[in-house]
Amino acid sequence: GRDNGVLILVAPRDRQVRIEVGYGLEGVLPDGLAGEIIREQAIPAFRNGDFGGGIEATAARVAAIVIAGHVLTDDER
């Protein structure tokens, strides 16, 4: 009922990765921040063939942000 889930999708053969965020977490994990996480955690590891490490690093950063629960202000976005 809170719609506060996060889904990390990885399609290695298609060279695609996405982070989908439920409406209840959009203030904590907006699209821009999700894109930053993909660029900084997932893509560098994936380029080195380390899909497990990239997924783990991505999930760890997402989890830390969600646990902190800080809703970003307009200036922080």
C-alpha cells in the first residue's frame, strides 16, 4: 500500500540496466540519482565483466539511500 519498492533490472545481453522506483520513494531516490548510481556503480563493473560486483554495488548504494530516507530538496536534485 505504500508503493515504496525498488527494482534493479539488468539485461547483460541487451547491455541494459535500469532502476525502477515506486512512487513512495521518488523523493528519496529520484530518476536523476538512480541514473547516477547506474553510471558510478553498475556500468564500470559491467564493463570489466563483473556483473555480480556491479549488481552488489548498485544494490548496496540504493539500500543505503533508502535506509537514510532523506527526501531530496529541489536544490539537492
